[in-house]
Amino acid sequence: MSETGTAVPGPRSGGPTIVADPAESAWAEYVAGARALDGVRRAAATAAGEQARSVAAAREELTAVRERLAPQQSRLRDLGVPAMSLVPTPPEVTEAARSMAGGPSAVLAALRAAGDWADAADDTLSARGLPRLARWPARPRNLLVYGPLALVVPLLQLLLYAVAGPGPVTVLALLVGLPLPAVAFMLGWLAVGRVFRPRPTDRVDRTPRFGALVCLVPAVLTAAGLLLAMLPG
């Protein structure tokens, strides 16, 4: 009870009273803020570094694509392609700009896709032999090479039999023709790789089993037919 008669509350029982130090509380808040600020700064620096690397890679990719497209454009003009067909249309420009709106990473992805399209164009322009047939399925395509080679020897044997008739000459021709299917197969195997290879670094499916069968069957059937024809009736 005070002198004026007002009741003053006393300290609570059950433990000592702890008073927080304002300086320590302010220091703790400062340390927490500094750590948060450092985290933001590190994240911003990482993002800026990644963006800078993406920009540098995009510039390199853009230079490479330009160097690829310039000779292709010149070659297409030499082949008679109109100049208007080599310029992108406004809808194509709008679509390309929309695809690159996501920043340097999106631009880099679009430029890499353009590089893939340039590779496909190089495959078409630099294809040796028969570029359209090179995209056929392997067996029908290779049959165009193995087939004619497989028919050369049987046709010669039939022509010789028609001229000389049954006799020692025809028998000798049959004996000489026994290893020739293997020769035809080897020639076809080499020709398929040269005619249907778009680029020197690419590999072509030569279908060796199919080619060997194609070269062997006509020779076996022709030899069997001539032997039956030469047998005494």
C-alpha cells in the first residue's frame, strides 16, 4: 500500500523476472536481416551469372547459325529457288518472337532448334547419289542396287546358252558363274554405301543378309534351270 492509499502490485512468485536487453534484440534483428539480404544477393548473382552465360551461348549459336544459313541461301538461289521463299513471312517472324519471349534461355533453345533445321537442310543439299531414295526403307532402297547386279550373271549365262546351246561351253559358263554372286554382293555392298550416304560421316544400313539372298537366288535358279535343260530328255 502506498502513502496515498493506492495498491501497488508486487512481483509474481514462481521465478525471477527476465527483462530483454534492447541492444541484444536489435542486434539479433540486424543479423537476421543481413543474412536474408546476403541470401537475396547470392541468388541474384547466380541468376545474373546464368543469364550472362545464356546470352554468351546464344550469341555464339547465332553466329554459327548465320554462317550455316548464308551458303545454304546462296546454293538455293543457284538451284532456282525464288528469293521471296528464302525470307521469313510476318506470321513466322511473330511466332519466332513469341517463342523467344522467355529470355536468353528461350532464345538459346530456339537457336539450337534452328541449328538442327540447318543440319537437316545440309543433309538434303549435300546428299550424294539419290537423295530422295536415301530416305526409303532400307530393303526396297538397297534392292535397286543389289537387284541389277544379281541379274547380270544369270542373263549372260542364259544368253550364252541361247547362242551355244547345251554343251561344254555352257557347262564351263555355269562353273565360272558359281563365285560370281559373291562378287555381285560385294559390289552392291560398296555401291549402297556410296549412293545412299547423305554425308561421309553417316552410316547406311546395307542389309547384308538381304543383299546376299538377292544376289544368290537368281544365280541358283538359273543354274538349276540350265542343268535341267541340258539333261537328256
